[in-house]
Amino acid sequence: MSTEQQTTQAEDYAEVYRRSVRDPERFWLEAARAVDWTREPTVALDATMAPLYRWFPDGELNTSYNALDRHVEAGHGERTALIYDSALLGVQERYSYARLRDEVALFAGALAARGVGRGDRVLVYLPMIPQAAVAMLACARLGAVHSVVFGGFAPKELASRIDDSRPRVVVTTTGGLEPKRRIEYIPAIEEALRLARHEPGTVIVHERPGFETTVEQAGERAGHGEQPAVEWLGWDAAVAGAEPTAPVPVAATDPLYVLYTSGTTGAPKGVVRDNGGHAVAMTWSMRHIYDVGPGEVMWTASDVGWVVGHSYIVYGPLLAGATTVLYEGKPVGTPDAGAFWQRVEDHGVKVLFTAPTALRAIRRADPEGALVRRHDIGSLRALFVAGERLDPETYGWASRVLGVPVVDHWWQTETGWAICANPFGIERLPLKPGSPSVPVPGYRVEILDPLGQPVATGEEGNIALRLPLPPGTLSTLWGDDRRFVDSYLTAFPGYYATGDSGHVDEDGYVYVMGRTDDVINVSGHRLSTGAMEQVLASHPAVAECAVIGVADPLKGQRPAGYVVLKSGVEVPEEQLREELVALVRRQIGAVADFKDVTVVEGLPKTRSGKILRKTMRQMADGEDYTVPSTIEDSAVLEALEGVLRPPRGG
């Protein structure tokens, strides 16, 4: 079967969307032809256990084969599959499809020698290095289930994920790099193993130079009873005696990976992604959303520990036969705010995908875009953005300095790919600032009131997705179907509750205004903090901002704004406050009762770029709070303590 994807160039978006919702089974069976199967599916959807749905129940395939072997067998083995670019080490390395396949097959053999087989779990705790992609694809090759844990997680969080997924093997490295420090990984793994109830058989360690703790030291401690009796093994030693392993066919409904949602409290919430639906959705999305095909370069500036990294650093580009960039660095400071544009020039990037927080950091350091002009970014055709709302001001700045379409799109860890987007591979629709455009074919987006009834066009409500969800979305939560149903499918029967609020305009464009708990109640009026943030961000002095609802004895809640200024901007805080209050009053109205604005040095964020509004709100209300394990820099939260915490007795 050809590895090239079917296109819909003769159809416009409206017709493709209509087909996807009118006859989803036929639509997705057609899309499934772009994937190579060992047993081709004849049935698209199994609804016998609704609201738990399964896609392509009679299909059989191997995801690693589709990502690697089939391109080599089609004569494209020398095409570049992956570019490793470490701004922290000053290293760039290219992996052809043939080389990457061979390294994956060998590491799969190393895992198999340690007892890993179909359905077994492997926990991957690696930074942005090629071995992360190799380990993930090696698991897929064996039919094993990988659980990638972001390298910034503390031992306690690691332990909870070890206990929930019960891995046979843990794959890690001696350490990760940050611009100003090195992070030791082995001590974190050792502590996690002490805390965990489950004991994996082996820890395989990719050895990077320059770190204090070695795999030999960890092995000695385990051998002397100082640690659980786990085998510690270097990566090179593990593959030295291994035999390359062929792809193992698995059922389309078998799990490919478990990914724990960021910021979980209590029991971890492991999102399960299947093999067949995932391969079909990733393959379809690369062509029809991003317009990226074989041999073209897509760079997703994220981390393999997040869903974006799973979908569009590792699997999506490789399934499409494209070239993916694995970047170990930051948007600013490695060495400057031109780092992204340097990579676009170096690698001929066609599509760049990043988070709004990265753009805001670049804009703050380089507000006029001077560093963009130092680089040849002529290869760039589009910038896709997701992870948080893309405020119109940042959208306008990026559009102006880059001179290419800036495409906001919206999705979640749970969905695995875009719910709403501008489908560049089908039809380039007009872009609207503040909107991630329209529902992606396969997703039926509706806006509901608290009772589950549809609201009028333009009215804000709960964003819900009518069931069944399309392929590639979560099939359940690891080991807990009941929790999956209770968490997502009970608030509005027949729908998946996204937890986001928003509205749809007269053209069918969706506007996501924020989490439903970011809708505040001021004197009985429900108001979106996202709408207020949009107004604040439009001020020329503001680089980024957050608005939270704080408890008020008279009005129930009142909005409070926190703004970070652009680099080099100097304005009296009282003057800025008056201007911002006037802006909100003019654009939203006096009903918002917006009076409080504070200038801060930084906003607390997760490592994936989400602002920790809930934690800020808990601090402001004087509640107990836990610093989320996903926080990027806890010092930022500490600096806000005096600003957010009410004075004792006041």
C-alpha cells in the first residue's frame, strides 16, 4: 500500500467536515488507507460498550513500522527523519530513516532481552535527546506501552507514575541540561524507587558526560541493599548484546502509550492512546491540518514529556515521512531571543509549532522583532500555536514580524490532536485573532449551558464534544474506566466535557476563553477572565498577563490583574493601572468591576507553558495550596507570595 496520504484538494473544508460527521465510519475507513496494516480494518467504530468506544476493532498494525520501516522499504531510507539540535551543547546531528529504524530495532531487542513484550509498560524519563524518541518507538515496535514522564518531575511524582503504570523497565539518563545548571536524574530515579511500591526489574541509563552520579554507583548501591534490588544497566551495554527486533503486530485497540496529565493531584490520571486510531489521526492531521508531507521539515518546539511532543515531535512527522526537529534549548537565553529563527534557517523548517508563552517570552526580549530580520526564514510557511489562548496582541506581533500565517489551534492532552484548527491542508480559511478557527473534521463541537442545553450563537457556555470522539483521542484512563466516565462523560450525557468555556460566532468560528473555573461570578454576572486578559494584553506596554477571580465579601468575586511588562518599557505603575482599568471598562463594561492591577516580574507557569491561575487564586484567597509538580520555576511563585497573599488580620 502506498505510504502517501489521500488528499482532498478537490473539496473545501465545509464538504470535508460534512462527510466526517454525516458518515464518520466511511470517512475514517477511507483515512485508514493511508496507514499500512497487517490486517486491514473492515469496521471503523465499535460502539458495543458505549460510552467507551473503540476504533478499527478488527484492524492490526505496528506503529513503529508505519513510522520507520515502511519509508525505508519504499526507498526513502536516506531521507532525514530526525534532526537533534542542542543549543545547550552546540550540537546538531541528523538521523536518516534507515539509521533511526536500525537504532530503534536494536533498542527494542535490548528491551526484549529484559523481558519486555506486548502489553508490558516501560517508563521513559528522558530529556530532549534522540534516545527519547528511540525508546518510545522501540516500545511501539514490541507492542509494549510507554509512559513518558517529563524530566522535570520530582521523585514523588515519578513514584506515583511507577506505581500506577507498573513498568517492567525504566529508561533514563545521567542528567538533563538547563541554561545555567545540570540536573542529576539518577538520584531522582533512586529516590522514586524507594518511595514506590512497585519494583521494575531494570533501569537502563543513557550515559551523558559531565554528571556526578554514574550507573555503576547506582548499581553498587542496589547491590549492597541501599536501594531496591533493581538491575542498573548502561544503554551501550544493553544494546551491545541485543538482537534487532522486527515489528510486532498488535490490535488497533491495544494501547500505544499512557500519558499522565500535568498538574495531577492525588491518584495520577493516565490518558490511554491506542495504536490504530492514533496512527490514522496523526497521519491524517499532518496532511490536512499542517500541510506537511514526505521530506518536509516540521519543528515542534515542545518536549517529549508532553502530549504535543508525543504527537508532533515523534509520531506525526515520522508517520508522514517528514523530518522532525528535536530541540534541546529555550526560546530565549540559548543564546538569545533569536534561537527559534536560527533553527528555522538552519533546518529549512516549513512549519513551526510552539506555545503562546514562548512567543510572549521572545516578544518581551525582542519587541520589534530585530532578531528575526537577522535570519533567513524564507522556508517558513506557517506558525502553529497551542497550549494556552493565543491573545490577539501576541498573534498580531508574530504575524507582523514573521510575515507568515499564525494559526492558533486548540486541543488537549486527552484528545491528542486538534479539536479546532485552520485546516491548511484542506482549505486556508480566513484567520480571526482570538479564535482557533473551526472544528476539525471528526469533532462535533457544541456550546452548552449548565443544564446541557445548547446556547445561542455568540453566547458563552461550556464547550462540549458530542460522542463518539474521533480516532486518536483517549480511549480510557489507565486501569480505570469508571474514572474516565466520571471525569469526562457524566456532566453532559452524550458528550465529552472539555472543561473549557467559550462561544461560537456566526461564521462557525470557536472562541476558547479559558477553563470553566476561570469564569468568575461578579455580583451575579458570569464573566470570563480570558476576555479581560485579552483586553490587558492589547496594551502596548504589556508582554503577558493573568486575570484571576478573588473572593470578595460583597460581590462574591472580583477580578484582579497581574501584568508583566515588555523588556525596556518604563511606565509609572499608577498610570498603567489607570489605563488598563479604563481599557477593560471601555471594552467589557463597568459590570466587570475591574480595578486591581499589579505589575509583576513574572507569572508562574508549568513547564508546558500554562499559567498557574488556580494556584494564584488559592494564594489570593488565603487558601492552602500545593506547588504543582509541573511548575517551571518555583521562585516566581515565591516572589508573588507577598503580592497575592492577603496580610494577616487584614
